[in-house]
Amino acid sequence: MKTNREYVEFADRFSANNYHPLPVVLTRGKGIWVWDVEGKKYLDMLSGYSALNQGHCHPRIAGALKKQAEKLTLTSRAFHNDRMGEFLKKICDITGYEKTLPMNSGAEAVETAIKVARKWGYSKKRVAEDKAEIMVCENNFHGRTTTIVGFSSETQYRAGFGPFAPGFKMIPYNDTEALEGNINENTIGFMVEPIQGEGGVIMPSDGYLHRCSEICRKNNVLLIADEIQTGLGRTGKLFAYEYENIRPDILIVGKALSGGYYPISAIACDNYIMEVIKPGDHGSTFGGNPLASAIGIAALEVIIEEKLARHAHDLGNWFMDELRKIKSPLILEVRGKGLLIGVVLKEKARPYCERLMELGILAKETHEMVVRFAPPLIIQQKELQWALERISDVLCA
């Protein structure tokens, strides 16, 4: 039997050095648990960055995948398939939007939202050709394409990848005055994360998104909500924007849209926006394929029928309260919503994540000083209690 270290060394011989994962090699997962190649069991407290809200290898989603995989997997969009319409209707039904455009990765969905918003800006708002501008926030994380990293404030994400696409203006997060003050005749959209997950689980002030929505509506600017990580139950509601009683003009979803089985993403909006896209304007060979559609239908049904958003709300509030009770001089703050939680430390978080791993808990640092806890939404209180004891041991040692 190969050890974790042997697997890592073997992969490193052939892999680009673009990640710094914890030194554990996983080979099996079920529900909230995963096992490494040496047989050790761990509680997954990251959930594939919220792609595994339904847990690992959910049997209902697995069944849908197997059934469809034996029938038809791909047609390209050159032909229709009999599953895509049902999948898109499911997204429209749960979001309340009229139209959906399916893609694969989250970054592809973000790029799609940018294209749709720009096309709307030129054809509906009548912005001058090639002058459309989208506002974004400092500390954002919307993906890794060259366009997207071009409007990141993270130096490393940009270094060595320019020149970058124009047409983006960066403003501080959680600053409605900056939003209102920077809108001009060329502003066609404002793209924002309801919670900045990758940025360190940064929480905006209550009312922030509501005020952003008012400003965008007043100025005929599209509010584009990136809910790739925060959506589909993670924060205690189906979508995090629901806490603010608003309705974005364009919604971006991904990750848990497949329950971890397959890259599936989409944007949703009403027809007055989506109708600007004509045949040949945009596409994807795999977007909306029958296998993805079957998986997506099952993944959404699990979230709704198992009431995972409500479960995340109740359990997340309890878990954050318990984390705040830990008497550790290391902890600066515990913040989050639902089961998207960041524990901000006074020291770099990586060593503490490594110690948690030794005790059977897999969590990951973000922005160096924050330990992110985001377990599958099917987790139970007794299992979080088990984790709390070990988290307390590590942070109080």
C-alpha cells in the first residue's frame, strides 16, 4: 500500500505547482466523511468549496448519473437533448427567473454573465460601443480566467498574466457610497458576492445588498450576484441575497449545482436581459449536456426536498455560537452565515489546519489568517460537537 507521501511525490512529478494542498491523499468519500489512502477517516469541513452541499456521493445523485450515463451523455448544442429543458426549468422554478443559460465551471458562468450584461448594455441601455463598464469589489474572487483575474485586487492572481481586459472599475466592498459615486453613463453592471468567501468569509453590513439593489435600479445598472459559493443552501437560505429581500438582475450559480459529481454552472435572469443573446453569440460544447442535466436535476431536488438550507441555518447559528465560546487567545473573530464560517486568527492559519488534519478534521486556510469551516449541509449536531472538541483542543493548545 502506498502512503500519502508516496502519492504526493508521484503526482508532483507530473503536476503543475499551482496549489498548496494539505498533505493528505483522499481515495473515498461518503456523506460528511472521507478516507485517505492509508485508511484514516476525516470529517470534511470544506465541502469542495461548497460544491458538496449534499455530501459526498449522495446516492440519489449517483443513481441519476448512472442511469443517464448508460443512455446518453453528450450531444453538443448542435442538437437538442431530452434532459436540458427539464434541468433549466428546475433552475427557473427555484430561482423565479424566466431564463437560464447553462455552462460548466463557475468561471465560465461569470464570463457568461459579463457577456450577457455587456450585450444588454449595448443593445438595451444604448451605451456607446466598447465603452461598457462593470463595477466589482476589492477582495473579490470570481474565478481564474485572464479576464476575471484582471479585475482582482489580489496581487498574486494578476502577477505575470497581463495585459488585462478593460471595462471594469473596482470599488471597496461594503461601501454603497462608493457604488453610487462611481456610476457613470457607461456603467452597465455591478457584480458582487453576498459574502466574500474566498476573501476570508467577509460579511457586509446588514442592508448592504438592499441599498446596492436600490442604487442599481435607480441608475439602470444590472445587479449581478455571484452565488457560486454562497448559493444553494450554504448560508441558511437557498440564496444569500434572500436575507436582504432583493432580487438580482442576473444570478450566477455553480458548485453544488452538481453535488460534486460534475462541473455544472449557469446564469439565470429574466427574458428582457437574456433575449439579447442570439444564435452564435455564446456557447459551450458541454453546457446543458444530458448527463449534466440529469445530475443537476437530482442535485437540486436533494437540496429542496431534504431542506438543506433550513438545516444550515439552524445548525450554523448553533455552531457559530459554540465556536465563539472557545476561550482561545488566538481567535480574533468568528463570522459567517449558515454553514459558511470563518474563524479569524492572530497567527497564520495553515499550521492549525495541519493540526486539525492530524485529529481527523479537514479544513483549509483562506487569506492566511482565516480557518474556513464549511461542512456538507447534511451534517448533524452530534458530528459538529465532535469537531468542536478537536477545534477547541487545537486553538487552545
